[in-house]
Amino acid sequence: MLRRKISMFGLSLAILFTSLFLNGCSPKPFLTQDGTYVILSVSPTGMNQSELLELPWDTNMAVLQKFLLEASFVLSDLHTPTPSETSTESLVMATKIQANFPQPKRMKFMVDNHSLNLDVQSIQIEVEGPNVGQVIINQTIVLQGLENPNLQPAFQELLDALHNSEAK
């Protein structure tokens, strides 16, 4: 009985801290309430398709929050990509998540072990494709983020939630 109460208290505390973290207490760009999110698909021929990421009000928002948390982890330590990290494979499909901000948002990044402040209007992270974890800031700055093995499974869960809500 005591273990159960302690477990419930621990779970409640974790949920409280997670909700505070995900509701704007974090400086990470994906953890913002005022941004819009887009899923970009780039075909092998270079054609782009974008899909606004909108979850219905009755969808489990924890799925989206988990994905955004995993995406923000990729941004926690960036570096200039090496030639081997910037694949130019044109025969591979790539999927990216993009956050757009209505007003430029001042953000601080660690790039090559140096702090860098940027005014960000858009940021992309490749979640599927040859350069998973590649980050593009303001459509011009290309960097490589941390390798996060949880990013693709979290993205797949998000896609499943989107498709399940569309099927209803």
C-alpha cells in the first residue's frame, strides 16, 4: 500500500514537472505554444510536400509532447556537419519536422562547444532519411544535432496518432 502511494506521488510529480517543462519553461524551440509545426516530406525527385501538424482536441497530447521533447534533445548540442554527415543521396525520401515562429525568437544554441544566439523564424529537424538529426535554422544554417534513438519511434507514434484521429 505504501509503495503504491509512493509510486503515485512520484508519477504525479513527474507529470507536474513534465507539464511545466513542456509549457514554456524551457528555452528549446520545439517546446513553445506560439509556434506552428509542419511535417515536410522531400521525395527523391526533390518535390516537397508539407502537412500542417494539427491534432484534434480529443487527441492524446502526450504523444505530441513526447515527440517534441525528443526533437528538442537533438538540439541540445549541435556541431558543424562533416562531409560524411551531409548525404546528398537523391534517391532517398526524407521527412523533417519544421517549427515556424510568427515573430523571430531569440534562442541560444551550443554549436561546436560555443554558445550561439540566433533570432530564429524557422527550424527543421530531419526525423527520417539519410541525415537523421540534421538541423536547418532559418532555411540557411545547416548543423548536425545529437543522435537520438528515440526520435524516430516518437515520430512514428505521432504519425499513428494523427492517422488514428483522421480515421475517426
